[in-house]
Amino acid sequence: MSNKSVWTSIPFWRRSAAWATGVASILLILLTFDTMGQISMGTDADLQKGITKRVPAPTVINYHIDYKMSEKRGHEVPVIGKKEPLFGKELSPKDAAAMLHLGKLTSQAKNCMNCHTLLGNGAYYAPDLTKAWLDPKWEQMIAMTGSKTKEEAMVKFLMNPQNYPTHERRMPNLKITEKEAKALVAFLKHMSSIDTNGFPRNFSKTVEQFKQGGTNAH
Amino acid sequence: MLTSIKSNKLQYESQKVGMMYFRVAIVLFGAQLLMGLIAAIQFIYPDFLYGIFDFSVARMVHINALVVWMLYAMIGSVYIMLPDETGQEAVGIGLGKLGFWVLTAAVAVVVLVYIFIQIGSGSETTIWLINEGREYIEAPRWADIGIVVVVLIFYYNVFFTYIKGEKTGIMTVMVANLLALAGLYLAGMFFTDNISIDQYWWWWVIHLWVEATWEVFVGTLAAYGLLKIIDAKREIVEMWLWIEVLMLFGSGILGLGHHYFWIGTPEYWWEIGALFSALEPVPLVAMFVHVLYDWGKEQGAKGDKPAINNGPAMAWIVTNAFGNFLGAGIWGFFHTLPQVNIYTHGSQFTAAHGHLAFFGAYATILIGMMYFGVQKAYGLERLKATFNSKMAIFLITFGVLGMTVALTIAGYEQVLVERAELGGGWDAFFTAQALPWMKQAMGWRLVMGVVTFVGFVYLLLDLLTIAKKQQN
Amino acid sequence: MIEPFTDIVPSIWGTLNQGPLTLTIVLHTLIVLPMFWIYKQEKKKLENS
């Protein structure tokens, strides 16, 4: 007769470990299927019918994007408004997708993530780019770069950031071509339309403050 | 350690290959620290190497050297453990040796391209040949494929030796875990236009590595280490190991959700991620208790003979028990709840946690395994800590702890000012970077980084000389 | 009694997420409950050996 307890029996712990690992893995896989469905890119038809998707279609770059508090969700959410073509030209779904593709490819080829954060992930040397498209700073940059529109300022900045320093820590010149710069702007505009469950928090509050002429910074 | 190439008392080829992996690992560790110093200097003097070797390059090499040195040390540890646990030479070890050289050549090319070419044009060619631009897995696609091939060879060595030889509990966990660890790398090998999907799968590689499979790996190393170094009983260490696996995978697999709060994924991840990852520190407490309790129990157990036959290795294993719990467990827990994380996501606080976690959970025990390897390579019954050993462990640990505290303070200020108050935009970011707490913290971080580096020099010296000196 | 759904796309996981802890309790129960059965089996094995 054995005096051993189950609590010190290796088979008990081994089987429990196998079970827990198996179930957790299966749950993760089921959750992944659900999440994939929810974060796949929407279609142009979704945008036209006003159907909200977490990750909108590339043609969202043809629309005005905002970021406002939602009482229902309890945090800020992207708001897609009226038509507002990028660089003055409304793009077909195919062309918008191509531009987004080049933009994302460029963001990786130029290693943006090793200074900046995208959706909060990356390096912490430079600002987060999730809502860069909506940043009130571009008002200043329009004047600094001698541009007429925000997107023009963004392109000029990306092509020669060393010429427009806003701090002693400067962005280096990454030999971004004009075509790549425009694609990056499309990528940034698209990224700002993704529903991030309210990250970054208070961004819209401070946009308002900024527009009224000031921040709380000293 | 280098001289052990000649005075090799290792009976198994597998263990010789293990030592080869350790040698490259320690060199890459040094490279990681040097790159870290450059990046730390740039936080304070932003013009340092501006336009020549920018922060993005220094940081990329810093984190890649980190991951690669740790993977090398992990592979090395397995090659050393394998014949000992299974009771026979590794199957196909000749191929394994070739794999080592191919991998090391590939790593060298990748690093040289990182340093001298750095970036490319917005095209598939860049992704395939130069830089994939995704944190930690920047290695170009050609290198990814090379890594997969070499890891397959490594796994072939491990699996078939396990099948042929004795199947201990430790090796069973190791073999199963390594399959998952290696397989997960594949999840990062693709390009998508959708950044949410991109980051969803990216986290399968990173989280399920460092907060699941790598932690289980550490559990197996600690079990093996206690067996060899303090003569702990196999039934006890293996029981603990299964308990740890239960808790690590039970919490870590769904704990992956704590990276899905803000990347575009559904809100139900808030709860799943928060409440499973909140449990991730529990197995680390178990590992902590296990190591220290077993150590305590073995004291005086052998009468006159010393309880510990490898002083430095045991010291690093104990440091691992503390560091894993503190860096991964406590610092991780601080920012794992979404109510906190919405403010700390992507801040210096993240860096603070990252530094202490990688050091406490992985660097410590892998360095311990290097000392174990050195002892075996010289066939020494006992390895005693030297002045260099003590300087190394003290300075490196103190340095990393110091860096972590500095970054925590920087992160705290950043969260208050840039995030909570100013909403996280362009101006908000730089305003927070310019304030005194941030600036001073970055200064202290650099100082502590230098302390860590001095400790590393002692470590390198020690690993090169300790066994030779005690060879009598 | 069931809270209105606030997330964008309805899903079973979102529905289980009724308030603090509900989703977690369901998932943890799924993982832990069968361990009682494993315990009983192992106990029987030990008592019979």
C-alpha cells in the first residue's frame, strides 16, 4: 500500500500540464479565428454603406478621419466622415490598395519601428505614429515646409527630415523617394483609422486644446 | 573557455558543439552591450553618429544580438545536456556541427548588412535581402530560411537522440518545448498590408517565446542545473518542472492577449489578456521557491563535501530565480492591466521591464550554463568562484538593476506628462523627453550601462581563465 | 440581464464578456475543471498500486 499523495505524483502533474497546455492552445486557436475575422481589412462597400470595421479598407484614405470620444464605448474611437481625397485625388480600390502596400513596405524597409512606435509597438526614441495623421503639429509643419496642405508637408518632411528639426533629437534622412513618401502618408492615414480601443488616450482632448492655442506643457 | 578548445575533457562531440555555441554567444553578448551603450549615448547626445550610425541601427543590432546570443546559448546548453541525459552521443552530430558554421556565417552576414547597408528602398528586395523592419525579427527573409534549416538540423539531433536514448522527464519537456519554440518562428515569416494582422502574428513569435516556451526552457535548465550542481533528487526537480510547465503554459498561452489591447483587436482581449497574464508571475514564484528551497535542503547533506560543485553557476541560477520573478513577474505585472497599460504602452516603462526581464529570466541562467560548460570542458569536479566571478555577477546585476530603476523613473514621468496629461502626440512626446526626470534618468541609465559593461569584461575574463586556473 | 454589446463586431467571446471576470471565469473553468478528474484517476491508481 502506498503512502504517496497525488500531489507529489509526477503522472498527475504531467497529465495536468499536458491538459492545460492543450486546452489553452485550442482556446487560443479559436480566439484567433474570431479575431482574424474581426481585424481583416474591410471593403470599399463597407465604407460606402457606413459599416464600421476595425481595420477599414484602403479606400478609407479617400475620407476625412477623426478621433472622438464615444459614450457607448467609453473611450475615443476613429470617426470616418465625408470624402476628403488624399493629395486631391480620389483613388480606386485597386490604386488605394497599391499605395497602402507600398507605404507599409516602405515603413518596414526604412526600419521606422526602430525609432518610432506603430500602434504603440516599436522603439521609444521618436513619437508614436498611430495617430500621426491627426497630429496638430502638422499645422506648424505646413508653415515650416512652405506647403499648402498637410499631406504636402508630410511628404516634404519625410523626404528631408533633417531640414525640419523640431527638437535636438532629429530624424535622419532615409533616402525616401517622393513616391515612397506619398505612400507612407497613405499608410499613416490608414493606420489612424484603425480602431485601437482608445489608444492613445486623451489624444483628441489635447488636439482641441492645441487648436485653442496651448497645451499644459511648460 | 577558448583554451578549452585544446584541453578538452569532453567525451561527447555534442558537448564540444555546445561549447562552440557558447563561444559565439559570449561574443554576441558583448556586441549587444556595446550597441546598447551607443544607443544610450544617443539619448543624451542626439548628434552622436547622426546620419552615420543612427539610433535605429544601434538599437536594431542591440536587440538582434540579444536574441541571437540567447538562442545560441540555449542551443549550446541543449547540446551539452543531451548526451548526459540520454546516455549517448547525439545522433547526426556531424551535421549539427556543420549547422553551427552555416548559422554563424549567416549571422555574420546579416549583422554586416545591418551595420553597413542598414535600409533599402520600399520593395520586396529589401525585405528579402536587407531588413524586414519588424522589431527583433528584422533579419531578411533569406536569413529566416537559413535559420529554419539550421534549427531543423538541431532539432533532428535532439529528437532522434531522445528517441534512441533514455527519456528523462527533463528531456521530455525539453524536446516537446523545443518543437513549439522552433515552430513559432515561422509565424513571423510573412508580409501583410494589414498592420493589425502583422502585429497579431508578430506577438505569437515574441510572447510565446519569452513568456511561454523560453520560460519553460529556463525551467528545464534550472532542473538540470540543480541536479548536476547540488545533487538534487531527480523526482523532486522533475515534479517541480511539470508543475511549472502547467502554470507557465496555463497562464502564458492566453496571457498573449495582453498584447492585444490596442492593436485593433476586439475588446474581449482586455479581459483575457489581463487576467491570464496576471497569473504569469505565479510560476515564477514557484521557480524561485524551488531553487532556493532545494539549495537550502542540500546544504550539509553530503557531510564534509561542499553542497555546490560549481559556485559561479549556482550563483547565476539563484540570480535567475530572483531576476525572473522581479523583472518578468513584478515589473511585468505593474503594466499588464489595461487600465495601466493604456498609459504605459510603448513607453520607457516598457523598456524598464524589458531590460530586467531579459536579464533576470534569461541572461542569468544562460551565463550559469556557460560556467557549467567550462567546468565540464576541463573535467573539474568542483569550480570555485573567483574574484572575477564575484565582480562579474555583482557589477552586471547591479548595472542592469540600476538601468531598470532609471528607466522606470523615466517611464513614470513620461506616462504622467506625455500620456495622461498631453495625450501622446508629437509635441507631447518631446515635451516629456525634455523634462528633468527623463533627462537625468537617461544619464543614470548610461552610467549603469557602463557599470554593466565593466561587469561583462570581468565575466569574459573569468570564463576564459577560471577553469584553467583551477585545473590541478 | 445580459449587458448590451459595445464592441464593434458581435462574437461569442464578446458575449461571454459580460462584466469583470465573466469571460475569464469561463475560460479558467474550462482549463481547471478537468484536472479534478485527472486527480481522481491518479488517486485511484496510487491506491491500487
